[in-house]
Amino acid sequence: MKLEYNIPSAHATVFEKISRIGARLNQPVYVVGGYVRDYYLGRLKENPDIDFVTVGSGINFAKELHKELPGSSLAVYKQFGTAQVKTENLELEFVGARKESYRRDSRKPIVEDGTLEDDQQRRDLTINALSWSLNKNDFGLLNDPFEGMQDLKAGIIKTPVDPKQTFSDDPLRMMRAIRFATQLNFHIHEETFEAISNMAERINIISKERIIEELNKIILAPKPSSGFTMLFKTRLLNEFFPEMVDLHGVKEVNGQRHKDNFWHTLQVLDNVAEVSDNLWLRWSAIMHDIAKPPTQRFDNQVGWTFHGHDALGAKWTKRIFKRLSLPLDERMKYVQKLVRLHLRPIALVSDEVSDSAIRRLIFDAGDDIEDLMTLCRADITSKNEYKVERFQNNFNKVEKKIQEVEKKDRIRNWKNPLSGDEIMTALNIKPSKTIGNIKDAVKEAILNGDIPNDHDAAFEYMMENKETFLRESS
């Protein structure tokens, strides 16, 4: 037997081994879903995850394959009726063909054994219902019961059965439909799109972890704004990220309007996506103006203002990340930092740049200074080409100045040259807030450029001002 498709030889070898096991167990077996879809799209991964459906026990089938693949590992998930065989380069997932029915208030299905046809009907999209037979009598035959190949060629996202039934059974499929449309640059079929719009509230029975998994894949797409546009127009976004929806809209007072901050945010996100695959930098783009609605004010002298939206946005980041089940570790703190600092470089391009201001920016941004500058450049979304060019040229000057100051003063990831023990010994004092005050004064002197960033200068500065420090602490 030889698979006629032009696939990597290592994959073909595994398929032929699986075919022989299926014949021995008298269990029909098929390659299903993403692998088949990606083959026809010309985007097959070298080390893919491959899903298989067998008419019978998927767990028993996986155990047999595990025996025949030296060095492989086996993981069994009895509660789901699935098993995974993992080799150095492949992850092979097996499940028995099944049919499912659902209760209204739960996405946990009632599962029964079924046929290949039953299994294909429960797939989320026509393009994911494609399968190849690995059986001896029709090895390599394409099964396409819902004309998924036509949809692949036409670039259409559509459910295999009535979309209301598909999304009622598993509301996460609404997110997946938008995710695939975003990743593949496909169009969602009108009936499918309408069903998502009408059933958006049903997404609330899905865990935030599952929702955010799909959302992050949308964010990592080449043009994430297209996915957010669909989430917005179907009102799915309202259900789990209302703060972002609140950015939409334009107010007018005395003939003065502000830009629509929702569409601006999406443009900033796309701008970042063009130059970086960093998920958390992209999240920083999403969050950078998130607190503009509550800080919006109109001033007769200057027009619309959003004073403090940077600080409030940084404060909101933890709350929003927690609600969305996003990580609350260093990744969240990174987003907070960029949101809090995103106006600082913009302010610098408007004034004559002082070394002191640059030192403070480097000190506050640390190793994330380059990412901060990337975000700030992305934040320039004016349609006025002259204005954009002027800002970009000013940013070039700021970046050059950052490099010059850092080379001279070594402020990035700065540590105070004086330790607490050294201060106590030199001034013959006990542990107290005086030590912290002295270290703060040394830091300010270095950042202001009053003294160089080295130990001897800091020690000398402390000793010259020790009477003042000690008097203030008494």
C-alpha cells in the first residue's frame, strides 16, 4: 500500500503501520480533521498533531500502535475515550467514532458509539470534516460528505449541518469558526455568521480558559483585526470582553470629534502583528487604550482629553486578565508595564529630549524598552502621511538617544551601587527608613545626572550629604 498524497515519508510510514493494525483488529480507521485540511491548503506542518477516528475503541488502537513504535509514549484519557501516542516528531490522537447529543445548559455531551458518518456530523466545520481512509480496500480515499473541498477552494467557513444545531451543541465552535476564518483569511458563510450573531449569549456556558485559547489564536493570526471585527459584529466580544467593546463610538462637542478608539486599537494591533509574533506585546496593543472611555473629558481649550488612561489601564489589566483566565505572572506584569509607559516616549518626541528623561524611561522600562518603542510606533495611526513620517523620525531620534545614554550610563536593569549594610556601617546607624531614603536619593541623583552611575560617586554623594540625611531621619 502507498498513500498517493505527497506527504512526508515519516507520516506515510506511520499511516501504513496504522492501516495494518486496523486490519488486524478489524477496526476501520481514518485520518481526520486538521491534517487533511492543511494538506489541501498547502500548510502541512513537519511535526504535526494528527487525529484519527476508528470504528471501535480508540484507546485499544493506540495501545497497539504504541507497542509498534519504539521510543513512543502513551497517554490514555478514559473519561474522554481518547488516547495519544507521542513520538519524537508526531503526536497521534485516537478516538472511537461516536455520536453525541447535548443538554441545553451544558456542553458535556451524551456520547454513544457511532459510525464514521456519525463522527463527521459532529465536526465543527465542513473543512474539518474531511478524512482519508487508511483501510486496505480503499486506502487513501478522501471522504468529503459535506463538500468541504468546495469550501476550501472558495475560502468559506461553514458548518456541516444546521449551524444553530452545531453551535447549540458546542458554543465554542462559534469562536473556532471565527478563529479559522481569521487564520485562513476565509469568509464566514452568511447563514453561519447569522447563527453566531443570534446565539452569542450561549458562549457563556463555555469556560474562560477555552474561550481565551481560541482568542489567543486569533490574536496570533497574521491580521488579528479581522477576527476582532467578526467578534464585534456578531456581538460575541460583548459576552467576554465588554471593556473592549466600550472603546467603540465617537462623541462630538462643538464640532470636535475624537477618533474611534476601538478601530484605532485594532489598527495598533495589526501594526504590532506586522513586526512581532510576541503574544503579550500584542495584548499590550489591545490594552493600551482600554481605559479611555472612563477618562474621556471635553475641555473647551484643548478639546477631547483622556488624562490618566495609561495608569488606569495598567490597573485594569490585572482585573481583566483574571476574569479572562489569562496568566497573572510576569506576562501580565509585562503588559501592565507597557500600558503604563506607552505615553512616555510619545511625550519625549514633542519636547527637546533631556538625558534625565531618557534615563528615567530606560530605568522604568528595563529590558522591555525595545518592545515599548515598538508599541509606541504602532500607536501612530494617523491618515496624514506627513504627520506619521514626522513622528517616526522623532522616534528614531529618541531611540538613538536611548542607545547613547544607555551606553554611557548603564541604566537598564539598574541596581543601586550602595547596599544597606554599607550604608549602616559608613554612617553607624541601625536598620531604619533612613537607609531607604538614602538609596532613593542616590537613585534620583544618578537619574538626574547629578552624579555618575558608579559606586565611588554614590558613596561620595552619601558622605557629602550625610548630615542632611541623618537630620531628616531624626
